Amino acid sequence: MSPKALKIALVGSVALNLFAAAALTTLFVTRAQVEDRVEAQHRTHRTGSPMRLIAQLDPAVRERVRDTLRASALAARPDFEEARLKRRQAVEMGRSATFDTTRATALLEQSRTAELRGRARLEADAVALLATLEPEDRRALSEILTRRGRAANRDHGGRESHKEGSRTTPST
């Protein structure tokens, strides 16, 4: 073989190998993405808001459940408002020229404590409410015990976005 033919064969071989490597890489990446999508579809997701869950209940108990959950949310609202206020104060402290590590840590701790207090109240009220329902209604409404909030929304790509000011009930 002539040197020119060897060079052409070498270039062709390199090009073919690069093409094959790119095809294999694409195959593996695409396969991983497809597996992730299939896994996401098989995961159980919350079917909707508490009000959609309430709509599935027996009409005879629907209004009582709605009123009970609304009262629970209103009772827990000050805890969630306190949690947001303390977190905003910590963020502002982080932005200020005079940052106090001890105070910022204390504000974040107070925020977490207030949020946990509100969540505990909502969960206790939900469990007490579930205890008063018939098995079919309890099965339909039991999903309110799943944790959901801004963090969960971020995990699911923000499909269920909430505006702080527009919520009538804190998430449970």
C-alpha cells in the first residue's frame, strides 16, 4: 500500500471509531434518561390538593371535613407565618454588612421550630379527623398525610407551584 492510501485508511478508521464512540455514548445517556422517566412514572405521586381529595368524599361528610381542615389550617397559620418571618430575617442578616452568625443560627432554629410546630398541629388534626371517617372516606383522604411543600415541589420539578400569599391552607 502506498503512504497516501495508508493515511486515507487511518483517517477513515479514526473517523469510524469516533462515530462509534459517539453512538455508544448517546445510547448509554439516552438509556439512562429513559430509565429515569420510567422510574418517575412508577413512583406514587400525590394526586392533588386537599380540596380535590375532599371532593372524592361522601357528600354527607364533605362539608364537615372541609371545615375541620380549614380550621386546622387557620390555627396553624401563625406558626407558618412565624417560620417564614424568622427565615426572612436570617436571609436579611446574611445580606447585611453586619452579619451575626449566632443570631442567624438562632433565627433559623426558631424558623424550623415554628414550622415543625405548625406541621405537627396539622398532622395531629388530620389524624383526629381521619379517625372520625368511614373506611372508604378515610382511604380517599389519607393522602393528606403525605409530606408536601416547597421542597417537594422542587423535587418534582415544581409541577405544583404555590404562591405564599395565595394559599388558603398551609401544605401538609
